[in-house]
Amino acid sequence: MPGIRQAFKRSILDRLPVELFSIIFSFYTSDLHRGTSPFTLGAVCRGWRDIAWSTPDVWINFNATFSKVLPLDETRLQLAQDFLGRSGRLPLTISLSVLINFSDQNRDPRLELYCRLVDVILKRSSQWYDLYLSIPPPLFGHLCRYLIDAPSNLNLLYLNVFAYQYPQNLSHPNPLRLRPKIVDFTELYDFRPLEFGWDRVTSCSMHCLALGQVFQVLQHGNNLLECDFDWINLWHETESFIDPPGHITHHSLQQLHIRFSPRPETLGPQFFNNITLPGLKHLSVQTHSGSLVQFIARSSCKLQTLRLIRTQDRDGDLLNLAQLLPSLEELYIALPYFDGRQGLPKTFKTALAPHVPSTVPSTDVLLLPCLRLFYWDVKGIDWNLIRNLIVPHSSVDKRIRRPLESITIRYRVQRSARYSASIPEDIASRLRPFRDQIALKVVVLDR
């Protein structure tokens, strides 16, 4: 009887089965960004420590950040080794950030200790699944030098090498022997696409690449489905990079975001005049619209989403684009801030106007017939344009209209200006029949 009474005095947590504890602990440590650690669980009590230490799932998310304020030492190095050692042979998600500028990569006494940490991670390379590395070039060079076999199960590789802190001629001596499915590279100035394994990559995000490197990525990444190229430039270009290696046709790419700097009016046409993407469905771009018209016509792609960000448009180009894209469902237009116009080109707005049966031939077709979402970032609201987008195309057949679901307008005004976002009554009366079908949102912003 005393033993039974003692059992009932135990808390509900103490009566949980070990298997349930293991599931809870695994969930607790599954988020890299939450800052949770298995060592915290082990500090609660001996029972929790025994469960955590014997559950490999608890040790599959390794997250470590080191800086001048919190540097690596022998104790933390041993903890990292113990942490990874308890994961068994399970796939690992590893996040390592070393926010230290090694003043002399050959003589800095701190570098040897951090290289030993990289060696600890390298020993588990066969278990890498998601790998996040924000490290300075000396550690990146050490990783490339001693990574012998490419991990076969690598899913995601995020790589940020702080090359801007080092001489621009700094390079790593060995190719990066990795074959992930998803890549995310930032500040990787010495990246050489030809030395990277592209055969498994389906999605890539890259920041601050040279235009020639982008061409090489698309040329060798035959299985790419999504690409995000941000801040493309001519920095560190060699003569072999300025011109593409022949015209490139990429059949599988479905989604492309590309932003050029510092000269989109030059780099944009140079890119789009030398590439064809017949499978493209989603495009977000900043460039001259004239090169886009030729690119879309040449690719014959069935684009569903088009985002024109700060795109410099000539009168007629936007209309030509719309005529080439009857499959377009989402249209995002953000005019350059320095553009003196208050709205979209006149030819485009005229083409959107409702047709009158007596003046328009019966063969005329509806512009953007599949448009569902329209996003407009402007300095002035053209309510007639909004009306033309929404109302039926024909006064005879009310069913001929775009399947619009949402219209969002970001209206930019000077801080000292007086403005009104109210809809004129004559326009409002035409839009009332559609208020339950279309969400109209107007956001007024001060410049």
C-alpha cells in the first residue's frame, strides 16, 4: 500500500511513457531558430537527461554561432563533438555561423581551433541533409580542401562566405564537392559554377553574382525548376564571362526572379537576348520591357505570373507583352520612382477599355482574359483603368469579363500633398455589382 500511494504522488509528467517523452523532446529541438538545445533538457533532472541522451532524434539539429563576444573554446568544441556523436546515423541539419574576421588567415592563432570544428562537421558529411554555413573564406577553403566525398543525401546547401572582408583575389584551391537539391548562395564572389555538381539541383537562390556566372548556372543546371538571382552585376567579370557561351535554351525552368545592378538597362537586355525559357510560368524582373517582349515571343511560354519591378517601359511594350500572354493570371506592376508619368502607358489603358459592339469587330479578343490578381504600385490612381479591368468586356454579353479576384493599389504621394483615395461616384456605381466578387484594396503611402 505505501508503494501504491507513493506512485500516485508522482506528477503526470513522471508517469508519461518514455516513448512519448522522446517524441516531445524531438519536437522541442526541431526548430533551429528557436534556440532550443538538448543540453537544456538534460539540465532539468536525471530522468530527462537519460531519455534525451538515448534519443538520437533529439540531436539531429545542430545550431552554433560564434563571434568575438562568444568565441569558440575547447569546451564548446567538445560539446559540438558530443552533440553530433549522439545523432547516430540519422540525417543532420547543421547550421554554423562564424562571425569573425581572421586578420591573417595563415597566422591567426584562433583559426586552428575553428578548423578543428569544421573537421568535426566534416566527419559527419555522410549524414548531411540541410547544411547552413555562414563562414569566412579561410574556413570555406578548409572545408573545400578536406571534403573528399560528396554527400549523397544532401538536400539544401546555404552558403554565405564573407569575402568582402578579404582581398578580392582570395580563392579556394579546391572545387566544392557537393550535390544538393536546393542551393542558396550569398556573397560567394569566387564561386565557379563549372566546379559545382548541378545534376541534382532543382532550386537555386544566389545573391551578388556576375552575369557570366548566371549564364553558366543555367547552362549546367539542366534540372533547375526555380531560380532567384539577386543583384546581378559585372563585378570581377573576365572577358570570357561578358558574352554567354552561345544562346542558352533551358527547357525545365518554371520560375525566375532576376534583379540587376547597377545598370539594369544594360544587363537586362544582355541577359534576355541570349536565353530562351519555353517552360517558364512565373517571372519577376527589373529591366527594359523591350527585351522582355522579344524574350517572351521567342520562348512561347505560358506565363501565369509576371512581376515588373521598377521596369522602364516604352509606350507599346506593355501592350505587346499583354498580347503575348493570354494565360497570365497575376500581374504586378511597379513603375520606377523617378518616372514622371502618373500611370500606365496610354496604349495599354486604351486596350483595356470595354468594347462597344458597333465599333469593335466580332473577332476582337479580351486582353488578359485569365487575369485573377492585379497589383499596381503607382504615384496616382487611374480609376478608369480599374473600372476597365473589372466591368464586362461587352455591353451585350455580360459574361465576357476577366475572372478578377483581387486588385491591390499602392498609391504613393508626397508627404506635403493632399490626397484622396475615395472612388468617384460614377466609377463606384459601375463597380458596385462586383463588390462581393472582387477584393479592392488601396494603400496610401508617403514618399
